[in-house]
Amino acid sequence: MTQYPEHITDTKLKLGGREFTSRLLVGTGKYATFGLMEQALAASGCEIVTVALRRVDLDAHCRGEKNILDFIDTKRCTLLPNTAGCFTKDDAIKVCLLARELGIGQLVKLEVLSEQKTLLPDPIETLEACKFLVKEGFMVLAYTSDDPVMAKKLEDAGAAAVMPLGSPIGSGMGILNPNNIAIILEQASVPIIVDAGVGTASDVSVAMELGVAGVLLNTGIAGAKDPVAMAHAMRHACLAGRLAYLAGRIPMKRCATASSPAKDF
């Protein structure tokens, strides 16, 4: 299926030295079953799947059981290990080093949270962890608040991509500060990927219409009444938002502008 009209050309999402057609990145937490997760990932069309290594049962195979990695099509999707659940830079660094030892790769999503209630990122710990991991040769996708100053600091620290939140993790409130995202985009020279807070398809479209390189989401699909149907919706919303951005929206005005001329001729 052709994604865009023939006269529209688009670049691909470039991360970690690779190119991706899909600009939707999808997480693997909170699904009722691994089988349902597998169906939703396929329906989303995503090519990057993020996995929290702290939640992977690495001993499952020793017991003759399957773990979450067995339900991810690694021929189609790139694994993006993340440091979800880490509250210090040291813990986050350990998880990234483990991912490298497991042979998953150097591309990682860095997430260092401040505390349990809001799950907002800790900017200082995140920045210090980013600097260390970059020196160790990792390609870091850094999760952060929607603060333009911190986003720029992470880019300057060597982050391969900066991932400002749309709203708090799992909140489903969508893009609360589109102006902040716009400022981050204006000053960035690395991909900006909105991460967290997406509740429904329109939230994805709003983010993509701002011009971000992609959107990462999890709960918006996994927590839906029908995760597979919602995954389809998110896929199409991502395409629609990107196409609207490429097409160029009309400027906003305070007053009306007639769509028909005063006279027919």
C-alpha cells in the first residue's frame, strides 16, 4: 500500500546508523498476554520495539519456558532496550551494559526517573548517565521532560536522539505543551521523538504534525479495550500526522476568511 501520494517524498527515520520507514516506536509492557502483544506490534507496523530489560525473565529458557523476547519478530523489528524502572544513573548504566553483553546492540533508550508518583525524568541523573554511555560507545535515545534547555543539553552531551515527554508516563493526557516541543524542534539537530503520555490516535497525529521525527508509545495501545484495533489506529494516525506536516497546514488567524469569492466571476 502506498503511504503517501506519489508527488510527496519523505526521508526515513535514521537512528543508530539504520533507516526505518515507520516512525512509530512501540513498547511491550502492560499487555494481558504475550500473544496479544505480538498481534498489536504487528498491527502497529512498527519497526522499533522497546523492551525493559529489568522485566525480562532471562532464566525462562533454562526452565523450558518462553520470555517476552520470543514474541518479538526480530527479523522485522529492531530491539531497543530501555532502562525503565531505573531511578539512578548507576542502575541505568548497568542495564545498558547488560544489553550490550546480551548482544542486543549499542542503541539504547535511557530513562532515569525521579520518583514513583509522577515518574517524571530526573534531569541531572539522566544527563550524567548520557555522558557516560556516549563515552562508552552507546547510541543513546534520551528520555526527558519537555524542557527545551534540558533537551539541548542532552543533545550537546552526545545523545543520538532526544525524547521529550508529551505528558507523564501512562497518563494518556496527550501533548500538554506543544509550544515547548516546537521550541525543542527549532533548536535541535538530532531526531526528536515524543515519548510518553499518548492516549489515543489523535495524540500521535498532533505530535507528528509538529514535525517530530517519531512517537514512542506503550500504554495507549496496551491499555486500550482492543489493543490490536488501537495499534492499527495509531499506525494510521502516525502516517496522517506526518503527511499533514509535509503538506503544510494553513496559518492560524483570529478572524474568518471566506472560502468562496464574493462573486462567481
